[in-house]
Amino acid sequence: MKSDLDRLMDDHDLDAILITGPAQHNPPMVYLTGLVHMTSGDLIKKRGSDPVLFYNPMERDEAARSGFTTKNLADYRFDELIKVTKGDILEATILRYQKMLSEYGLSSGKIAIYGKMDVGSSYAIFSGIKEKLPELEIIGQLGDSLMMQAMATKDEDEVDRIRAMGEITVSVVGKVADFLTSQKSKDNVLVKSNGDPLTIGEVKNSINLWFAEAGVENPEGTIFAIGRDAGVPHSSGNPKDILELGQTIIFDIFPAEAGGGYFYDFTRTWCLGYATDEVMALYEDVSNVYQQIIGELKVNSLCSQYQDRTCEMFADMGHQTIKSNPQTQEGYVHSLGHGVGLYIHEYPRISSIFKEDRLTPGSVVTIEPGLYYPDKGMGVRLEDTVWVRPDGEMEILVEYPHDLILPIK
């Protein structure tokens, strides 16, 4: 949580963090400032001190909405720095950062950088700063970064925002179900009122429209994949594919708050009209594992044990898993779940690889077992987003039926 930042900075031996870039579609900046409208800026937080937000003067009112102490970048007189550097924009930018950091007592020590910037520009600027301030150690982090560790647990305001996204998500899922079931079938294919086959692309266009009407974004797209594509976990679906009855459709949907805020993650598997016995059996296997795992989740337990348990159950049912064959492309081929927040994939990770991740209070995670048989033209996945409440109870943030078959006229 945000309240853990000072402790985590101490754990990482950091004197400060610097976040750069816009205040939208930039998770580290959004995490601290909220969804204020800033096209660019910098945030410096020293350990034990409140953050300071540096803003473009045209965005002073937006910066103020963050609630932080703010500082106008115009005060550093970039126009004069350009003259000093004889028009060298890079050198002038480096000098401005030198002045900003020195003013806040960061001529030396250890600072970690986060945020969103062109990688070439970032390399040039921060390499230059290290030359100007040789006693300041500037680091980047990969893996268990301070920011990802902080984001791994959510406060109740964050959970409320994720839940609100979930409510919009299932509302749109319901509209998709109603839309599909209002169509008719002809020659085992779903057709529109004019008799033309309905396509995946048309369904996705409707999904994007309904999200826009609800005021949210769909930045990562939607998985709506049928038949063989349903057997490849992250196949998004071919827009030109028609909707055949009896085929499995994996519908994985993960919208976010407008401006790059909190995500929700949700999956159902549908068959239009009917399901074959083979599909029904596959669906029952996934459903049984889902229900068993949901019932076994315990606060503060190691996440990896649930991935191992899922592999064991699917193996007992006769399916290959990545535990017995890490290269398998059929059966159970992925991890059980992941954290959800300002990134669609966050900590904790419910995987056998990450042995230390736990279901700590405040975690918001997906539970999404699935089975995939592309050569048989089918795949099944069920997914809900679960909050580990402060009292240790597990709560599915938004409920929605698990029905496999959608009736068609």
C-alpha cells in the first residue's frame, strides 16, 4: 500500500524515488497522484517526507488536485538554461534536473527512477545526471521493484475502484450475452436480422461501444475467441470468424478506468445453443477445479501451493500440465492467476515459479484455471477477481453466473 512506501524505501536502501512522465496511462505516477490531467511532470519523494510534484505551469490547477506540495518547473528557467548550453536541449534538461535534485538535498545518496519516458531520452538524461552528480546513485529496478511491492496490496479506496470496474465489466458481459441470445441461427451459425453471419469483430465493436458509453477504456483489447482459437489462451480471436453454435468461446475481458486507472479481469466460457459431450466434460473439469481452489484459499498462504494444487487436480483428471511438462501446449498451460491493479498483471503471482508471493490482506488476485485443446477446436477458462479482505476472508468482488450454454432461437 502507499502507506508502506517509506518502509519499502528503507528495505531497498533508497533515499528517494523519482517518477517521471504523464499523470495518465503511467501507473507509478497514477498510483501516487490519482488521475489528474498532466501531460508531463516529475514527482520526487524522499524517504520520510511527502512527495513534491513538479508541473508545467499550464497544468498548475491539475497538479494542485493531487493534494501534494507542488513546484512550478518554470521556476528553473529553462529559457536561461538553453542560453547557457547554446541551444542544447538535452544538456539544458540535465541541468534542470541537477537543480531540482540539489534543491531537495539529493546531490548524493541513492534514488530509484520510475515512470514513462522514451527509452532513448531516458538513457540520455539520466546518464547525464549521473555525470553531473557523481555522488548520486541512480538505479532502475526489474522484478521485485519497490513500486510493484507497494502496489501488491490495496487499500479500501483502491478496492472500491476495482470493484466499480467489475460492476461495469459484468454489465457489459450481460449486454453481450443478451445481444447474442437475441440473434437467430441458420445452418448452425448465428445470423443477424438480414441473414448475414455475425462475426467476432462485430461483437468486439459492440463491446467497445458499451465501454465508451460507460466512460471506461479497453486499452488491452478483449479476448473473444472461438473454436481452435479458444484453445490458445491469449488468442484474441479473429475478427472475421463467424459464430458457430456448439463451439467454445473464451470471453476474457479486462477494461480500465479512463485515463489509465484500475483494471478488472474476468473470463467466462460460452457455447451458443448447445455443447457437445466432450466440451461439457472439459467444462466440468475446469469448473470443479475452480470451485475447489476458491474454497481452499487462505490468508497469508503461499500462492505457489495453489498452482501446484491445480496442476495435481488436472493431472488426476488425465490432462497434461506445465508441472509435468513445462513445454506442453495443451491441457493446463499457464499459471493460476495474478494480482490486478493499475497494471493488468501485478503481484502477487499465483505461479510455481515465484515461491515467496503470498495472499496477504489487501491482495486483489485473479483465479483462472483453464484447459486448452487447440487441435480439438476447444478451450475453457473461468476467471474471477478475488479480494483478500483485511479480516482474512476471500471475496469475489463481482459475481456473475458460470453458465456454459447461451440459448439461441
